[in-house]
Amino acid sequence: MKFIDEYRDMGLAKKLVARIGRLSTKPARLMEFCGGHTVAIMRGGLRQLLPPTVEMLSGPGCPVCVTANTNIDWAIALARLPNAIITTFGDMIKVPGSYSSLQQARSEGADVRIVYSTQDALQIARENPNKSAIFIGVGFETTAPTIAASILQAKADKISNFHILCLLKLCPPIMKALLDLGELKIDGIVCPGHVSTIIGSRPYEFIPRDYGIACVVSGFEPLDILMAVEMLVQQIEEERPQVEIAYRRGVKPEGNTRALELMESVFQVDSADWRGIGIVPASGLVFKAEYGHFDAAQVFPVTLEPIKEAKGCICGSILRGVQTPGDCKLFRKFCSPDHPVGPCMVSSEGACAAYYSYGDEMDNG
């Protein structure tokens, strides 16, 4: 398959690994921010191929995983409203909140439906004019333009029963928040590919400038990631941290201007609640005032019970990159994809799910 098979060539992968080995004389502690990268790295066995000087850590780039229990409970409360239809992407339905999940709410009679796009959610609103169709808007900058487009379409078509629980989050601000916490000792970041197709590479320039940390935007195929690692190692060896792109077929420095315009037309920046981190200023998106009637949080106020965290779950620490799934006493023993305790085991981009499916014995505790 053109532009896929070329990036899975084992011969080229071996050459890249050999080049990384020759380059790498200093310890290089790298964080792959994106959950999609964690899955690709684990599935491809890339950590085992890299020289011992290169260490890979998983980061918080899984939008389902970083959604706080407060927000999960909020979505479940909305599902229990009369005449509500909840629409959501598949991963969200099994994520446990403080007391329940959307899947459990559905088993108890709530109308919860899995959709594959916001346009599917909008169509459900069209087909059910006497009900409130609420989409659980979880995602990063990749998802925000599609949600914005659905809102503009709903406005144009005068669809008044379509609403969004807006839980959108922004990646560069959480990168800064993590670095400011001081827990991480890293030399380089594999920056997210899909997010960067929207925002470009320029928003990461503060990282090498202010923190002296190398940054390379990567795609998701094995050779993409190995090329990014090679570029990061080269920067570290030469002590010249900067932002580079190893995914030029998908990412431009300025990003996708049309997608950014869509986001800016509907949303404004505000604080957001991140699992394991808390409230981070300027790290989320909320509706502009003129689109407030689409905001499920404003239209359907709900009362939540006190928030509870799952006992023994270290998902928050895993998302901050300070622990791995193998450090969790629940991992594989009490927490699995069939019976997840925390969201990192639920999401297809979650670190725990990736380690569970593809990790070696050391990774699996």
C-alpha cells in the first residue's frame, strides 16, 4: 500500500536502528507524547530494538485516558436524563467513572449510542427531533475542527436538539504543565503526529527554547518513529535542541489553517481538568457565547455525587510519565481490557492497553 508499506520496511528499519546505535553515546530519555505512538512502539517492538542509551516513556496523549472522573460522571448523569440520547466514540463507553460507566448506564436503560463521527451524531439529532442528542466531545486539536464543523452545520440547518458536552483539550499547554511540574527528566519529545497536522510544529517551539528539550514531530509507522528517534538523538548528541518534522507528508510548520479557523470560530481557550494533573490553565476549549445553546453543560445542569478514584489505580502517574503500567499492582491481575479499572486500560491508545497487548514480561509486571 503506497505510503504505508514503505514505512514498514524491515531492512530500512535495521539500518535506522544501526545508525541510532552509532550516533547515541549519551543517555537519551525520550517521551512519546501520543498514545498512538505508544501503541505503535509496543506493537512494533521498537523499544527492544533501540540501543540501551535510548529510553522511551509514555505520555498523556490519549484523550480518553486524560478525561477526569468528574467529566465521566458528568456524561453518565446526562445519559440518565429523560429523552436524552448520548452519542460517543467507542472507547468512552467502557471508561469507569466514580460509580458507573456509560456502558452500565446503557444496560440500565439509558440511550447511549456509539458513533464514528460528529456527523453521525448530528444525523441522530435530525432523526430524533423530540429528543436531546448529546455528543460527548472528548478529544484533542485533531477532533476539535470536526466538532466545530458539526456545530456550524447544526446552526445552518436550525437543528436545536443537538448538543455537545465539550471536553476538548489542547496539547502544547499540557506539555508545558508537565515540564513545569519538575517530575520528568527527559531529553526529547516525540511530538504527536495527528495533532500536529492541525496545529503544525510551531506551537512546540517554546519547549527547546525554554526547557532545552529536543522535539521531533513523528508519524505512526515504524520507520516514522525510528526516524524521529534518530533526529532526536542527533539533536541531543549535538546539544542543539529544536523542533523538527519527521512527518512532512502530513505536517506543515503552520498547520492546517482551515481547520484552525473552524476551531477559532466556535471555541475559545479556557482551563481544563486533566486526570492525574488537575486543572491546567488555557489547556481546554469551551464554546463562545454565541454557541452556548449547543453546550450541554449550560443547557442541562446536573448534580454530581462526590468524585471517587479507583483504589490502587496509578493511571494518573502513568499519564504523567513518572510510572509505567508494570508498576501498577492491579495490572494484569485485577485490571485488564475485559475488566478495566482505569481508562488507560480501556482506550485503544491507552498505555496500559498497549503494554497488556504487546508488552514483554518485564513490562507486564
